[in-house]
Amino acid sequence: MMKSQISYIDNLTQPKHGYIEPSKFKKIQYNDSLKLEEEKFSPIIVDLTVDYLTRFMMGIPINEAFQVPIEGYINLIVYKAAIKTKNGLLIAMGLEEPNEEVLSIVSEMQAFEKKEGKSIDCFLNQITGLDDKSIFAACKASIYDLRYKNFDYTNYPIYIGEIEPDQTTINNIRVMVNRTINFFKQQGVVEKVGFRCCSDGNIENINSGMSNYLIKDTMWDLKTLKRPISCKNTLKLFINWLNGQKSNNYKIKNVNKIGLFNPRLNTAYLLEISKISKETIEIISKEVMHK
């Protein structure tokens, strides 16, 4: 699912109950007797941190688990370096490759930030588990996800140091990561993590905003929503599956269930594709996929 397709779904007016009705999903409620306190922190960054930390805690090397934030950090450094040069606007906007002058400034800035303890490497080196220090550093690193393939920095704080999670946020993230790990252990072996199925049938690895986990015959998404799933969530899940049917990857092509696990509510939602009518699939293919 391409970024433009995701944006289209976010702004799409769906039928009253949605193309893929949330009520059709089997709801599975888990109970660990733990209660999360209301955090005063960006829900997007919490969502990203839970996803990336879960990957790391499941054994994925740190640079792979946080691949998107790393690329986002590089984008930001290139942007900051390019705007210092005379004709660097196109480079800053990602429309041209960095030239030697920009790369030289990038190298200097990275060295300075590393010395000051502000580079993403400094944060990643502090992540060893689910202790407070690791979660704090994971939040700081995950913020750079917002810079991945996004060259409009006017809506985001340039100085990452201004954004810091409080203790409530750290505690909540720890609980949600543990819930996610326990959930996936119950489901079986995770065969693929962090991918999205594109409209041309290609499978892209670890992309921003997509947190798919492939387990057996089910494609799971992970979201720390404060409310039950909506028709936007269900449509994105289904379209990702539909795109996957064009793939040559037999494991993804053989997926016959889609699901979403929400560690905040400790709830899973699961739907068998066979329960979606052919008529609905045709309507989505015509009205959504080809827009």
C-alpha cells in the first residue's frame, strides 16, 4: 500500500458501517490485570516506539529494528545541511541527490551531534531492554520516523531534545511491548516483520507507518489505539492483504486472515478473508484501489 493510497483512505468517505465492517472481526480480549495511566505524550510516537521496541525485543538487530528512524535521521541531517548551502533547496526537499558540499556539511554535523550525545546512534546505543533508560532512548530515536520520506519539516520540532517522555509514558510503553511479545508468542513463529504490500505486488521491507507481522496464515498489524478499531483501520488491513495477492511471495499470497492487535486495550481483532463477500472485494477494487 503506497503512501498516497494510505492518505486517500484516511480521507475517504466510506459507507455507513465501512467497506470492511469492524463488527465482522472476532474480538479477543486479554487480561493481565495491569492498568495503563493516561499519558501526556504524542500518541504517534508512543505507537512507533512500541512497534520498534517490540521488533528489537523479539531479536531483530537494533539497526534493523529502527531502520526507518535511522533513515529519517539521515534525511533530517541532509535537510539541515542543504539549507546552509547556496542552491540547496532542491536537495533539502529530496528532489536532488546531495552534492559534495552538502555531504561534507552532513559529515561535520553528524560528528558534532555524536560528540554532544544527540545523534540517533547515541540513542540506539542506550537501548538494551525494557528498562527506563532504554525506553526513554527508544522514544527519542523513534521520533525520527516522522522525517522518513517527509521533507516538510515546518510542522515538526527540529530539535529532538525538546521532546521527552515522562514516567507514565515509559511505564505504559513497557506494558504494551510486553503484551505484544506475549501475544505474538501465543500466535506462533513470526515469519516476517515490518513490511507492506504495494499495489504493484511488490513487498517492501520495514516502511514508515506500516507495522505488519506475518504469522502462519495471518497478517497482523500493531496499533496502540485508544479506541476499538475503525473502518479506516479495517480497510487498510484489507487493502494490504489485497495488494499481497499480486505478490510472488507464496507466504504472503497464502494469507487468509487479517488481524490487528492493540496492546493498549490488550485486544485482538481477527477476520477470515472468506467472510468478505466477492461483491465487497470487487467494489473496493474498483472504488478504492484504482483511485
